[in-house]
Amino acid sequence: MSIKKFVTIIYFIILIAGALLGYFVTRFKENILTDGLGRKLYDSPKFLKYIWNDDYWAGFYWLMFDMIYLFGGIYFLVFVLWKDKK
């Protein structure tokens, strides 16, 4: 296996783990609801409950960070790491 494939696999695992922990894992400890990355979750605004139907969220800025983290990482894998050199 080449080093490029190995780095790609490790980087993709880190991307998916971060996205899953940040988006799908919740913990309730000491009367505080947090996501898998330790960020405190708040009640969703009413207009967002109509769109996403989520009861809790970490905040709009964390959501934007998570989306940039995930899709930016995928972009990096596809267009930077695996770009054909001519």
C-alpha cells in the first residue's frame, strides 16, 4: 500500500469520526447535555425545528464549522491529495 493511500484512509477516518461525534453523539453529564466533542447543546430555535426537526443543537457557528470541516476535508482528499499531476 502506498503512503498516499494510507494517509487518505487515516484522514478519512478522522473526518468521519469527527463528524459523527459532533453531529450524532450526545452525552448527559452533571445536568449538562453535550455533543460527542464536548460542546454544550442548547434548545433549537423554533424556526429551525420546522426545518431540521432537532430538539438540541450546538449553535449555528458550530454547525457551520462542522460542515466546513467535513466537506472541506472531502474537498482536500479529492482535489488536492488525489489530483492527477500532468
